[in-house]
Amino acid sequence: MEALIDLFWSKYGELRGAIDREDEPAMAILDRELDPLMLAIFGSEESDTASIQAQFRFALDLLNEEADDRSCVRRNAHLLQTLVERYLMPQNKASQARREAVGGEDMSIDEATAGGILDEVLLNRISDRIVVVAPGYRILYSNETNARRHDMAREQLVGRHLAEFVGLHRFRNEFQPNLDKCFVGESLSVTYADEVDGQTVVMVCRMSPFLRSSTMIGALVVIQETADRRRRPAA
């Protein structure tokens, strides 16, 4: 897997050079060479942790590299979602057993993310907003509750940078430093007030490392919204 990825980036660098030179024949050749490489990288279902991690890292690097091209962002976000569905949301017997066990009862985040697996059915039944943020601060996963808050389809959120939703200033000063701590194993939270539908709402964002087979996938962020009960000065 690493060899395929290295070859892709080598060809990708050559393509960038051809674009700078406006060398159209070279551009056409390199485009044709890159497509099968991408298919080989994303098309194989790997079993070893190193290869899976390499696939995720490649998808995120490609998103960051082509972040200024909206059409490329959509394509790369789709490829990233393919990896999430393949490795983090498999519909297996263990997942089905967890669903049957909780039945109509309230379920916990731990039950819905046991073993580094995102149980989509359970996560969509939880009233809190839930996202998984990858190193690089892009969204890997969103549950339905969070998607509804943004009035977007869940697949539209995948690959987007977190700063787009919390604001650049708040991201740089609060979320980024705390996410960096989360990526190395800490659990922590960020609390802030925001305007939602004309009302002030307190957002409590609890962050914890999201691991699979001891491999860091990202930060599991659980967002709870409560009404602002702070005393307001008399008019």
C-alpha cells in the first residue's frame, strides 16, 4: 500500500509540474496513469492496521492538497466516506447483537462505538450531535442529529473542515489545541455559547480519542446543547 501511495504522489508531482508548464500532452498521459493508481489504493479492502491507516492518511492528504478545488473536494470526500463505511461501519453480527440488546432502551455512546466500530443505527437514535474528526481537522463521520442541525445531508459533511462549522477564530483558539491533545490520547471538552434560531444556546463538546485496534482514527466529539440559563441584567 505504501509503495502505491508513494508512486501516486510521485506522478501527482509530475502532473503539477506539467500543469505549470502548460504541457498538455504530458498532462493527459499523467491523468491516465493516476486514475488506476487511485483505484488500486481505494479499491482494496485491507486487513492489516498499517495499510488501513495508510489509506485513511492518503485520503486526508488528498483532501488537504486539493481543498481549493470544490469538485475535487466532493470526489475526495466520497472516497473518504467509502473508507469509513468499509472499515468503521461494517454491518456485522456483533453490531446487530448490540442493537437487539439495547432494544427500545436509552443507549450510550460507548455502546454505539464499541470496538472502534460506528454503529450507524444506534448513533442515529442518540439525541446528541456526534461527529468524528480526523487528524487534519476534517469530518470523517456525522450522525443524523448533527446533520439536521446544519440542515445538510450527512454525506455533505464528510471531508469538510471543522472550522467551517465552528468559525475560524473559535477553531484556532479552542478546538484546534484541544483536538491536538485528544489525538494523543486525552479526553477533554470545550464549552461555548452560540446563537441558534435567534436564541442563545450553550454547547458542551466532549472530545475523546477514537481508536480501532489501538490505531488513532480521530476524535469522537459529542455535542450537547442546553438553553443558556445565565442571569441576564435587568432592562
